[in-house]
Amino acid sequence: MSAPLEGVTVLSIEQAISAPLCTRHLADLGARVVKIENPAGGDSTRHYDDVVRGMAAHFVWLNHGKESAALNLTDSSDMEVFGRLLAKADVLVSNLAPGALRRLGLDPADLVARHPRLIVVDISGYGTGGSLDHKRAYDLLIQAEGGSCSITGLPGAPAKPGVPIADIGTALYAKSAVLAALYERQHSGRGTVIPIAMLDVVAEMMGFALNGVLHGGPEPEPVGMGSPMIAPYGAYATKDGQTAVLGTTSDREWQRLARDLLQRPELADDSRYAHNADRVALREELDEILEQWCAQRDLAEIQLLADEAGIGNARLNSVRDLANHPQLAERGRWRQVGTPVGPVPALLPPALGTEWKVPDGRVPALGADTEAIRAEVAEAGRADR
């Protein structure tokens, strides 16, 4: 078995989540990822907390499988080391503050001109060419600008989704673009610059809601544990103090829910509920019916009956419940990765070919690989002479 990206070298000038998650996924696929960190503290996520045996939860999640080179890119000798690394690299990924790459003399277009096979991913908050180009961008800020907070939470109480969807979505788009660029380079022999704006990512994710308002629909209202676009679809308290999550995503499912699950054929025959748009308008009525039905039954009974009726359902879990989820354990989804303080659990990558090798990952200490990389660069320089 082999990993599909073996032989690919990725340099990253990265921080926080979007670029580090992109490059961690590339490392999971076998790429060599060299993370360039400022010697004065490194990636900011190293210092968010110390819950993972003295290490930060964010950093451990985002950075296993990488090497860490502590280089000060404003220092000429360190920049020379970086330049030699870049000359041998396949991909450069960066999500520095607006204009930071150019101030370092690393304009993406110039880099590709000097290194024609190089693929440069330049992640920014707002892209270039607009009035907001200069602004810093964090997940919350982009989600606020991108409208996703307005359809999350409850009416009058918008909320940021609990996971950083702007960062994660950007990371996944960046990863897919790198894979496409590597494939395209096999045919053209050329690299490219891939600019990715986080605002564009969230705007794409908002596609269904955007289409609604673009074509005259109402502004979507947040509905808590549900969707503004379909009904019934939500979370309902059970007799045994748990929460069942269930609902319908089509008119056919509504018929099954009413007739087979609720045993209420009169609801299935009621023309007021015939189509999804009708049910969305009468969401409160349908939610009350499901609330009453679930309140009379334990979660296990609800899930059994819903499965028999072909209705999607789930249990509302906490993060601790997820950590102990039997479906993950039974399918062998956990592995151990190395850290400076010993092995810690980590999930396997979500998308793997059945014959692909999963590289052993480790979480690097700040600058753990600096001296080895300096020696590697020096040796390569001697060999080139």
C-alpha cells in the first residue's frame, strides 16, 4: 500500500484553522508538509489552551503529520533557507493577514513566474478587487458577513454555528483545488495561483438561501434545531428526558411519517400539508404534533418505530457522547498519533481509498525540525554546486 501524495512537498505559512486543516489533510494523503512558524511563539493555536496533556486542542487537531521549521522570514538567512525549500516544493499554502505575503517579497504571481511548476494557494478573507480587501477575517466575522449567522439560532437571536464552517469549508475547497492543480500539472507541466476568499466559500454554502431571496422568496428565519427550508424537521423532547431528532425531506417522506410513524392518516390526507412549502408555512402546528407524540415515548421506541417507517432519525448527542460513540469505535475510526508528550487519539481521515496507506502522523513541537531542515537545505546546496 502507498499514500497517494507520496513525493509531494507542501510548504505552509499558516496559522489558525483554514490553511492548517488543508495541509493536514494533504499530510494525511502522504504529502510531506513543512509548516513554517515564527520562532517567537509559532502558530497562535498552540496557545489557545492546554487541555491535551499540556497542548492545545486546536493545534493537535490541525497539525499532526507535519514538520515544524521555526524560521523568521524577515531575517535574510532564514529567508534563504525558505527560498531553497520553495525551489524544491510542489505547493505553497498561506493564510496570512492581507498583504503579508507581498510584504515578505512572496507575491504569489511572482513566485509562480520564478518557479513555473509551483502551486500557490493564497487564502484571504475577502479576496482582492473590493472595498473590504484590507480587512482581517476570522471565522465569526466571515460568517457574520456571509449571512450564515442570520439563519442559525432563533428568530431575533442569531448565532454562530458551533463549528467554524467558514474555516473548515475554506480548508476543504483549498485541498480540492490543490489536488486538481496537481492533476492538471501532470498534463501542462505548469503550476498556478489559487486565490481563495473565505467570503466566497460561505456565499457558496449559502446557495439555497441565496437562491430563495434572489428569486423573490422571503428572508429565511432561523429555526434552532431545524431548517428554514423544510418541515417538519427538528428536535423533540422524549418521555425519558432525551431528545429525538427526526423529520422529513420530501412529500413522500411526509406521507410515511404521517401514516406509518404517527399513525395519523388524516394528516397525510390533509391538503394543507400536501407539499413542503405548505408544511413550512404551518411549521408550528406540525412541530406541536411531533412534540406531543415524542413526549409520550422513550427515545429507543421512537428510533425503532422511525427506522421501521423509513424515517431518518438521530439522538441529540453531546461532544462527550461523540467521543464515546459506538459507531466510531466499532468501525475502527480511531488511531494514535505521536506528540512531544506521547501518543494521543485522533480520528482517521474521513475520505480514504481502501488501498491507501495512512501515514503515521505526529504533532510537532515548535521548531522540532528546524535544524534537520537547515542541514537538508545545506546538503542540497552543496550537491547543486
